[in-house]
Amino acid sequence: MTKLQEVRIGVHPLERFGKVLPRDEMRHAVKVASKARDRLSGRVVWNVNSTAVGGGVAEMLPSLLGYTRSIGIDSRWLVIGGEPDFFRVTKRLHHALHGSAGDGSPLGDAERRIYEDSLRGAALEFASLVRDGDVVLLHDPQTAGMAPTLRNSGAHLIWRCHIGSDTVNEHVELGWEFLRPYLEFVEAYVFSRQSYIPAICDHGKAEIITPSIDAFSSKNQNLSEAAIHTILVHTGLVEGPPPEDADHGFLRDDGTPGRVGRRAEIVRLGRPPAWDTPLIVQVSRWDPLKDMRGVMEGFSLMCGRGNGRNGELVLAGPDVSAVTDDPEGAMVFESVVEAWHQLPHAVRDRVHLVSLPTADVEENAAIVNALQRHAAIVVQKSLREGFGLTVTEAMWKERPVVASGVGGINDQIEDGVSGILLKDPYDLATFADVLDSLLSSPERRAELGRAARERVRDKFLGLGHLIKYARLLERVGIT
Ligand code: UDP
């Protein structure tokens, strides 16, 4: 089995940020970019993670690296492979760093052996590619164990952790203890929030960089009303026929026209929702910490109040057969389907469980884009969340977002201004109240949506993200 796969990266012109950002910000960014290019001349910037599809890291890398390539930086993206046992251990680690027990399995010597044995081949193969002075960004727990093998490569080693927990419990401690022996070999760490920096890391070596979205990618680009309507009818997400000026189209990340051709697999009782039915939407991986089941239960509570709201619920995630680094996907999806079967008939009729096609990542993104844009309310009722790009994506699309006040979601939404934060994600009665009240007020939804878009423009677009990475170069002595 090949240990490393290189993922092809496009080239995205930095200048297109000029369409959404003020001129002085653009001028500053261009200056920083050209300085960074000079500093990185003759070096390769390597990024290594464990999946090219699904989840926030796979979402951000192609965009960010595409912009760096357009200014002449030699950025590359490699994905490590692994057996199911390896991904079972890394998923356990993922849960631990979020403060959760996951499947309750241990993280002891046997798991360490599985982890190290699995990474050895990839690390050796990678070490033969890396040159003195290169920059290596290892992403997340899956790749941290490659650091010891790379320590003598002469490259600047950085570990970018996209997850974390604001509070420490036994699981968090267990996770960091597991990773400690590898992390001493890196020169700098990047975390999404200050509170995620663990005690075992030297705080002086840590940089905080919040994630970002790409406003021009197939996930976030503007879509005409006709395109949204056509894409959703075609995939089976809303009832047909498509509008007269039907338009399946979106722009691929390389600028060529794309077309949504595949349908989604949908578990539902009857027909798709009508085009004018308000949809409550959560888009997530099928992961217990995303709490799709809780969303469904909260929605059911709201329906039980019987005040005549006609909203329907769409829970959408990747087709579980396709995501290789998340062994829990299929199990979680099955448990959501099982809970759906238990719902009262009248509620079940209003809940749609959607498996989105993933064979073409950009087609998948265009469907998510259309679904988020069509939603009356976007929900992200996570029990834990590193950052929550789905929240940023929906905010950029001027959607009112109802999301748990956990982890990085707290950095995005100002409660009551640019969205609604749920103080306690387990409090389904309050969740149902919030949905109910928003469904009854299109004006309030529009107001929250407008503020949300401005918040993302100010804080969470890719250009700011890249500028922070440029600063990180100075920290590791690339001047
Ligand atoms: N996503 C997607 N298709 C899906 C489900 C999720 O493209 O079927 C994307 C979603 O739009 C977002 C990313 O996967 O860009 C998830 O990132 P987030 O930070 O919300 O959560 P993570 O999965 O990294 O925990």
C-alpha cells in the first residue's frame, strides 16, 4: 500500500480577494505575500494530513495552498494512508483531545505500537523528499508521530492542531500524554484558540491561527437562485420540477464550469420538501460529537408544540462509505436512521437524512453550498467543536445560525447579534424554542444573517489566515 499520496493543488489568484475586501487590506496583504515569497524562495512548504476529502482540514488546504502557489510559493499537500486499526486509534485520540471518551478504548502501549508502526513507512518515505530549509506542517494527531523521524531532515517542523478542548479532563490529559513524545521534536505549534494549548506544550512556541473559508470556492461562491433551485431539485433535496431557467452550474476551483450530475441518497418517508418550505439544515460528518441525533430530537420537540410551523429538517453528511479516516461514520449514520424510525409518523415525515455524493469533491461542495444558501436556519448543535467551518460557511451566506456555544463557535458568533449560541447543547427544550421563534420571524433571520456575513468578512476570510502564517515564518527563523 502506498504510504503517501500527493494531492494536486490548483492556483488561485490572490487578487480576487479585492472583490470582497477593502483596498487598504489588499495592499497590506500583497506586501506581506511578496515578502513571504522571498523568504520561501528555494524551499518547499509541505502539508501532511490524513484525508483529502471530508472535514475542515481537507476543506481549507486546497484553498490556502492554491493562493500561496499563485504568488510563487512551492506548497504541496500529502495525505498519509493507514489501516482501519490506525484510524480507530487516531479517532480515539481525536475524541480524547475534545475531552470525550469516544469508544472508551484505551490509549496505551498497544495503541502506541499500532500508531507508530503505521506511521513509520510514511515518515521514512516523506523524510526522503524533504530538504534542508523546507517547511513541514503536520496536521492533527494523525501525523504528529512523524515528527521524530523528520527531526534530522533540516526542515522547520510545525504541528498544526485543529482540535482542542477549553477545559481539561481525564480524556484530554490521556490524549496529550499519548502525543507528548512526538511533540517535543517540533519547533512551533499552531492552535485555533488560546485555551487549546495544552500544558505539555511550551506556550512560547505556540501561535494562534483561526481557520477561515474561501469565499470563491465551489463551497462558498455566489450561486444564482436558479442554480440553487436546480441543484437541489436534481439531487433530490427539494421537490421538482426545476425552474424554467434551470442552471446546474457552478464554477470549479480552476475556473472551469462544473455541473452537478449525481443524486443524493436520502432516507425519508414521503416526498422531498417543496421549494418554499423553510428548511432547518445541519451539514456535518456523521460523528457523535456533531449530535445529528440531538438535532432531530430538538426538532421533534418543536413539532410537538403544534403551533403550525411548517419547517422541515435536513441532516446532511458525506456518504459514509467514502470517508476513510473516520471509522465511526457508518455507525453514527445507522444510529441516526434508527432514531428516525422511532419518531412519531408526523415528525418523521418532516425529517430527511441525506448522504451526499463524494466522488467529486467540488460537486459535493456545490451541493452543500446550495443547501446552506437555501436553508431558512442553519444549525450546528455540536457537543464539542474545534472551530466549526460549517458555521462560518453559513454565516458568509447570510444565514441565521443556531449553534452550540462550544469551542471555536464562541469565537465566531456574537450571541444574539450574528447568530444564536446555545449555552447548553444538551438543553433540547431551549433549542426547540429558538428554532420555533426564528421560524416565526423572517425579519429576525435576515437581520442575524446580515450581521453574520459582516463578521466573516472582518475575521474569517483566507487572506487574514495567510497573513498569520507569514508571521509564523518569522517565529521559526525564516527571515
Ligand atoms: N462537509 C462537506 N460535505 C459533507 C459534510 C461536511 O463538504 O457532506 C464540509 C463542511 O462544509 C465543512 C467541513 O466539511 O467545510 C467540516 O468542517 P468543520 O470545521 O465544520 O468540522 P470537522 O468535520 O472538521 O470537525
